Amino acid sequence: MAFTVRDPHQKNICATCGTRYASAKDAADSCPICLDERQYVGDHGQAWLSYEELGKGKSIRFTRLQPGLHELIIVPAFAIGQKAHLVLSESGNILWDCLPYLDEPTIAYIQSLGGLKAITISHPHYYGLMAEWAAVFNCPVYLHEADQEWVQDESEHFRFWDGAEMALWDDIRIVHVAGHFSGSTVLHLPHHGTNGTLLTGDSIYVARDRKHVSFMYSFPNLVPLPQKAIELIRQRVEPLAFDTLHAAFEGQVIATGAKEAVDRSVKRYLRIFQE
Ligand SMILES: [Zn+2]
Ligand SMILES: [Zn+2]
């Protein structure tokens, strides 16, 4: 059966952040995710697109990052421009973070690799078309309860969880670190890479030198986090073994020594706070 989204002609996708809303919008409607001080409204004001409008000329490019891990990027770039990640694992594949687009070649490719057993999303900037992805792959979307107020779409597949971590399978865990959003999470893959891999979304952001990471309340608006938020991230990440780290944007990888890079960066923050 050919793939279609619900209401493909309805203007219900925010042009700036790519979030799909459950109902049609018009110019007078705002996007709470973009109005929030962590985001911004586009230079030409709030704009809403239908799936059909945004999808024109778009595709999804897959790149294999390392064994068992692919990145997915919309080309040409749309909205925030984040990556999603396809995690291949023996007991079931996982989509980490989501995109505001989906098409038949992408569905066929993921199905050829075993489909999806779950979708899990780091925070509200990357919700995209999560309800459509979940319907196509008939799998749950795990979202941290602390961000429930930001969810704009409706789906029988949404599963809200609470607490410091949620175990999936093959020792893979979603870990709540907060900071950027109250419900921000990371995904720990202990058996991917030489000594574990951490997928971080915007919860832990890879610096340009790829030797450090950053923790921010807002990246586009340059709003820092308080010391206690960075200490909580350190506390939650400390028990996790990993050597490789991938954040939300293309090229944001620390291929080796990632654990040390996080430690070094936390120490640098704490030193600055004390000066
Ligand atoms: Zn928006
Ligand atoms: Zn973000």
C-alpha cells in the first residue's frame, strides 16, 4: 500500500521547527515551540505548511556512521535541520530523534533492515512527524513525561515514561539528563562502537573542536544553563561507558575519547562558574 500521511493538504506543520500539529493552522496561530525562548519565529513570521508543500523535492539521505548506526538527514535541509539516527540491534531497531518528513524509499530501506521496534526522541525540537512515523512502523514513541506539555500531535503510539532511565533491550537505555528541556534524554548503546556509543540530541552538544561538548538552555539564542543543571547531566552520564558520541547535527561526532571529552567539558564549566 502506498504511503500517505494523515491530511496531506492541511497546513499543520510549522515551517521553522518542523513540528506537526493535530489540527489545521492559519497565519493567526502561533507555534508554542517556536515562541518559547529556546527557539525563534522565522524572520518572515509564523508560517504553516502542508505535508505536500514541504515534501516537494525532498528526500532523506542515509549515511552509515559506524556498524549498526545510520544517520538520516532531509535534503535539501528543512526547518531545524537535525539528524535522526537508525540504531540497528539484535532484538529490534530504534529510531533516535525524528524528522519532519517521511517517504516511501525511506520506509522501504528501513523495512529492509528489519523495521523499527521503537522511536525515542531526545526533546521537543525533534518531534517532527513522529506520529506518522509511528503509524507506518507500528511502534511506540517513548517520550519523557516532563515534556508532555510540548507534544502537539495525537497518536495511540505515544508512551510517556518517568524517572531517571528507561531500559529498552540489548542493554540499550534511554537516560533522562534534563538541562536543555526538563525531559531531555540521551540514548546509551553499550554494545555499539569499541566501548559504547552515546546519542545525545541537543542534551550534549558537540563543540566545533570535537574535543569538548556544550550544555545550553538555548543554542540559537545562546542562553546558558545553571550550574546545577550541568551537575545533573554529569551525574546521569557518569555511570555510562561510551567512547563515541553523536549529537543532533551533521558532523557532530566525537569518534573516540568522548567520555573524557564530556568529563573535561563539565570540569571547564564548573571552573568558569567558580571564577
Ligand atoms: Zn515551530
Ligand atoms: Zn533543541
